[in-house]
Amino acid sequence: MSDWLTDTRHSYDTVAVSYADYTRTLLDELPYVRAALRLFAEMVRGPVADVGCGPGEVAARLRDLGVDVFGVDLSPAMIELARRNHPGIRFEVGSMTEPLGTAVAGILAWWSLIHIPDDDVPTVLGHFREALEPGGLLMVGFHVGDETRLKTQGYGGHPMKVHVHLRRPERVARWLEAAGFTVEAQWLLGTDGAVLFARRG
């Protein structure tokens, strides 16, 4: 496993409980994010993988919207919490740098590509395209910007060592198009967040 993957997994294992506490009611405070999830739920037709699912709050919201969803996350501690808190949903330990291993109608990468280095993004998007059925829908959420930040302290004050990559929507759109997706919508969330909807050709 690459050093950055090891650091990311260890960091999120360390902050898992605090992160779960932080995100438990976060969606209640983000109406435009909830709207994006509702739109995704309305558009997708079949099983969905929430890749980088963390403690499972977003997957649970999609399930409540009628989506057949399962979650994948690099952190075993996150997966343990997700299984405990949302027993009706399947959660698995895995990395988006590896093939998903199952065909799906939709993929959600919800502020999880932010830890993937630029050089590895095309590989990840290739795995997403490979897993999606023809016409399948991908929704990507991410921080907007032009820099990479090293996060050394996280939720609950625990130590972390993760790089957070901020990217412009047009740059992510170019990566998606190069990977064989058609970008159907770009949704800005204030000045520091974006959501892209893309369809597998």
C-alpha cells in the first residue's frame, strides 16, 4: 500500500469516532447538499456504491430516499462504525484505487477524491467507469481551490496526516471526460464546494 494510503487509513481510523459524531447531523444543516443527494436518488436506476463512505451517514440518507446502496471505505474503524450505526446497509473495507469488483448503476464519491493525488485520479476514475453499467451515473463532491493542504490535526483534536487536494470544477470535468464520462451538470456550493454529475458513455 502506498504511503499516502497508509497515512489516510491510519488517520481516519484515529478520528473515526469523533468524525462520526461530527457528521451525524451535518446533512441537516446543508440544504443544497441534501438537494443534490435527492436529485441523484431520483436519477439513478439500480444499485449504488458510496465510495469513501466514512461512518455511513450519506449512505443512510440515500437508503431513506429509496436507493439500493452499499458503502466502501479505506478505514476499517469507519466501516465498523457504519455497520454498527446502520445495520441495514452493507459496508465493506476497500480502496477506490482498486477495482470495485461489482457492477453498479451509480457511484457516489462524496468528498472522498479529495485525498487522491493528481497522478492517481485517472486510475480511480477508470475503476469507476469500469464498474458502472452503460449510462450509469457518477456524482462527485469536492472542495474547490488550487492548492493541497496537509491536515495534521483532525476531528476531536486527534493527530492526522492526510493531504487534502482542492480542485477547480473545470479540472475535475476534464479528468472525467478523459476517463469516458459525459459531464451533465456542475453545481457550485458557495465558494468552496462543488458537485459534478457525470454519465458513463
